[in-house]
Amino acid sequence: QVQLVESGGGLVQAGGSLRLSCAASGRTFTGYAVGWFRQAPGKEREFVAAISWSIIYTYYADSVKDRFTISRDNAKNTVYLQMNSLNPEDTAVYYCATNIYPTRMVRDYGDWGQGTQVTVST
């Protein structure tokens, strides 16, 4: 089991940027893919981005492609989500989670953080 802690959320105006961090505690990220998901009120949790242990493999939801960038620093056991050009539709609780592969399916991920709130105002 890997314990994950998300941070970096907050309130930002449309067009602004935030960088989220996902840090491992207890066990490390070693060998795991990490995904970012988000959930808005009344909506199902949805895939945002994922990255493999070897950072050459990254995947994005169409809704965030070219705006968000996922990266990781394995030496620091931290995964990042750089979010640019934010819009109100990005408002959600953002979660990171681990998997053996960087899939898009919520059910594939075993360890989840508690989430960090991102609110984008108009």
C-alpha cells in the first residue's frame, strides 16, 4: 500500500494556473504508475492524466490536453500536475492514485489520496 497526499489546490481565476503535487508516504512510488482524477459535485470521478514509472508514457483526457502537464520526480517520490489556462469546468476535487499501468479506469487504481480542492472562478 502507498499512502498519497495531494496538495496545491486552491481558488484561482479563469485563465490562471495551479500546480498540484502528489507525495507518497509510507511506501514509495517505486514501480507504480500514477494517475490524476477529478470529481465535481454530482458527477462521477473522471480521468485527467496518468504517467508511467518510466516517465516516457503520459496520457491525458481530451478535456485537459494541451493545458495540463503531468510529471514526476521519482527521487522525491512526488508526481505533479501543472494546470494552465484553467476554466470553471476544471473545478473539482483532484485525486492522485497508483496503478501498475497508467490506465484511464478508476477501478484499476488501488491507492488513493484524500484529494485537494481546485476552484476556478469566472
